[in-house]
Amino acid sequence: MYFIIVIPILVLLAWIIFRKRKIKPNLAANNLQPLHPPFISLLDTHIDYYHKLSPAEKKRFESQIAGFLEYVRIEGVGTEISDLDKVMVASAAVIPIFGLGEWEYGNLTNVILYPDTFDHEYQFEGNDRSIQGMVGSGYMNGQMILSRPSLEKGFSPMSGKENTAIHEFVHLVDKADGATDGVPEHLLAHEYAVPWLKLMHQEMHRIKEGHSDINPYALTNEAEFLAVAAEYFFEKPDQFKQKHPELYQQLAAIFRQKPATTSI
């Protein structure tokens, strides 16, 4: 009787674990999911990353946007959610994982937009409001909180090397192996983990000495370094490749894509 009970439980657990990473049938390469036409127009108008894709890649990007919007709920606190909000959030989610096949964020259920920055208690009124984005923990586990102005700035011509939403989604990619530590082990072969850490610490030293144009927030810890460097990698790939060729190659290997258009 013991084995009759235990075996089905083990099978169920295995199915749950596998399901988190398997390709959805309606997102398979030969059966792309259509995206609502007004959303495609918003992508074309506001998402520079989308502009650089080939026609076939654009269709796949649209399909992944549609899939993300099916399994993650986007809601507002003190603000109304627009179609553009949805497109920007979904784009920030898809950009880091676009080279990873039909990846799904198994550790995310909701994205919550606030009308402004917020504090560690998730309050957007009062003093000490300096947080632009955060992956929730504790009772907020499985949720991401974003400041709408920061979301919009990340996809504006004034974004520079920063995109808060992409930053937070990179944290989720990093966290998928169980630890938010700057080493996404599920994407980085074991033999490359040590060289990546060495390169990371070398660049952190350069930032500390004032010899790097990477945002000093990357000095916080290895997880923040990965997220900050990834923002730069996706927002200004040609500049990043020129100024940080080794880091560019490492991030290209981690995210399995090369967004730079230059050949240097």
C-alpha cells in the first residue's frame, strides 16, 4: 500500500517540475500564437529591440508576448493599466529570454505597477520612496513590483543604458536555479561559472576605481552586477560590445543571443 501511494506522488512531482520548463503546444515554433493587432502596432512604435528583428523573429517575439500575457497577470495599484503598459512589461520579460527557446517564468504570477517609486513596505506615498522595481519575497513571492514612470523611461529614447523592468526580469532568470547570485547555473555550463565570476569581479574593481562606465549600482553584489550589465547589454549592445567585449561575449553566451549590430 505504501508503494501504491508513493509512486503516484513521485510521478506527480516530476510532472510539475517538468511542466515549468516545457514548451507550450500553442507556443511551439510551428504553431506561433497570434498577438492582438493593436499590440503589434505598439511594439512597432515603442520597442526598439523589436525593430531590429527579422520578420520571422518578429513573429516569434509576438508569440512569446502573447504567451506571457496569458500566464502572467498585470495589474495596477493606484493606476490604470493600459495596453502600452502590458506591451512594455511583456517586452521586458521576453527580451532576456528570447534566445532561450520557449522559456516561461515559473517563479512569476503577477506584475504590479505603481504610479511612482515605492519603499520596502511597498508604499508609494510618504518619505523614503526610492525603489523603482523589485522582485517580491515572503508574502509577495511570485510577484514583481514596478514603478510605471521607470517602466516607461526604460523604453523611451532617454533610457540610456538603463531599463528597470529588464533588470528585474533578469533577476528572475537568475533566480530560476534557486539562488539569485549572479550565476544562472541553468544557463551557464559549470566550467564557465568560475571564469564568469572572475570577469565579473575584475569589472567590479574597475567600476570601484572609476574606470568603467557600468552603473556603480552593480557593486552592490554579484546578482546586481548581472542585472545592471544585462540592462546595458540589451539597451546599448553596440556600445557595450565596443567598451566591454569580454563581458559582451559572456552575456551573449548566457542569454544565447547577440543583440549588437556591429561586427567588431
